[in-house]
Amino acid sequence: NVKYGRDKRKFVCCSTMETENVTKQPEGEYTLKFQLPNARYVEIVRDTLNVDSEISGHQLTRKITAEDNNTLVVNFQSDNIKLLRTALTGFFASLSLVLKTIEKFGKH
């Protein structure tokens, strides 16, 4: 889980891993959960990132959903680990941009 919170008008990211909540996933599958400040942030991030499909759609799948009110869930699946790593890197860059845009232009 990755939690975002405000600290002096900037997003602070802290990753937490609890071993009792970790479930074994098949090789080539990676699921990320982000707790965002509210449901509106989750909706904006989900809708913005769902616009672009993955370039290698036949080799990689990405599913972005909402869980609870403020949790964004992103699931990647691919048999090609290198492609999976590249997709994750690109996703984090896009997520960072969306969150910075919300922070800069969103109403508080």
C-alpha cells in the first residue's frame, strides 16, 4: 500500500507493507493500492489514467479500479517481466503528473 497525504501543500508518499496482508500473486502480475485523500482524487486519477491504453496491449494488461472511497487499485499482468517493469515505471511517472496537477489546480 502507498499512502499519500499533505505536508505543507505537497504530496508525501510513504510505502507500507504488512506481511499478514500480502497475498502471493502469480509471476508476471503486480497489484498496487494507493490510498488517496478522498474519493474525488481516486475518480480523477482513475479516469485520467484509463484514457491511455497500454502500447503492448496484447502482451500486457492494466486494470485501474476504485476500492472503498479513497483507494485506487492498479493491476498489471504480463508474461514479459521487462515489459511489466517498463509499464510500471511509466505508470508512476503518469501518476505523479496527475497528482501534481490536482495539487496545483484542484480546489481544496
